[in-house]
Amino acid sequence: MQIGIAGIGKMGAAIAQRLIEVGHKVTVWNRSADKLKPLTAAGAAAAATPAELARNADAVITILTDAAAIDAVYTGASGLLAPDVRGKLFIERSRSPQRCARRAPCWSSARWAARPVPRDKAS
């Protein structure tokens, strides 16, 4: 299975690294490409755009910072939903999953799962 991950912060990087370690083919994308270097060194491929990430993945995990990032990364001109994503699985792990959950059925015919990263008590 080809897995794409959009949003390479602490959680996204840890998930990508573990998936690489257990032998999955992983492609990563992040707004700031410098965060991809350790993962590409570990064997991940880097996508130039979210659309490229979605096009080349069977499943896409997103871990994005806020509602604006979710909208831009999913629905922008080169967003995750720009290519044909029918039958692909999107796993939304952002801290603003309600935005995705409300709009996901309208966005595409892809399959969806939302499981937000819980905020710790210090946040």
C-alpha cells in the first residue's frame, strides 16, 4: 500500500518514520519542504504538491494545523482533492477535524475517517 502523509510536524514525522520502518512505501508533503529532509533520507518520497501526494497514494493521512490549512491543502488548485480520488482513503488527524467531517462528503467520492489528535492539557 502506498501511503501519503500531508503535514510533517512532530506527529506527522513520527507516523511517517514508523511506517517507513515497518516497510510501507511512504510519500510526504509539507508546506515547508525543509521538514521533509529527514524522512526522504529515511526512504520516503517527497511530493511537490498535495495533488501529487493524493494521486500517488492509496491512503492519505493529514495532520494539519488549523481550519485554514485544511481548506487550502484539500481544496486548493493543487490540493488533495484536485486529482481523481475515488476509492482512496483519507484519514484526517488534524486538530480541527469537524471542518473536514462536515465538508468531506461534499468534497469527493473518496472514503473518509476522522480521528483528531487530542490536545494535551498544556495546549
